Amino acid sequence: MIPVPVFTENNDNNIIMYFDAEGKDIRSFSDELAGIYACYSKMSVKVKDGKQYVAVEVEDSEN
């Protein structure tokens, strides 16, 4: 099953997709996301509201 982001953020240059990382092996999960979302420009682990997420940034091609 393809992981779906829990929520997204848009800014002037990027779209950031947040994937729930709780209870997952971060390295394996990040590798899986990198294979699915191969067009990403940056990937990092972020904490929002006390929960851990893998954030995948994709450059907005319209800007």
C-alpha cells in the first residue's frame, strides 16, 4: 500500500507532505518514501504537536 500523507503544507516554493512515523523504522520508511516520491527535493524528520513525521518536500514547478 502506498503511504498517504497525514497533512500537507504549501509555501511559495515547496509542497511539504507529512507522513506519520510513529512506531516505524525511520530509515526504512524514508527509503520507501524516496522510492515512491522520487521527485522530492528534501526529506527530514520533524516533530509537530508532539508527534514524529517524515516530511517530504517537493519543489512547486509552477514557481
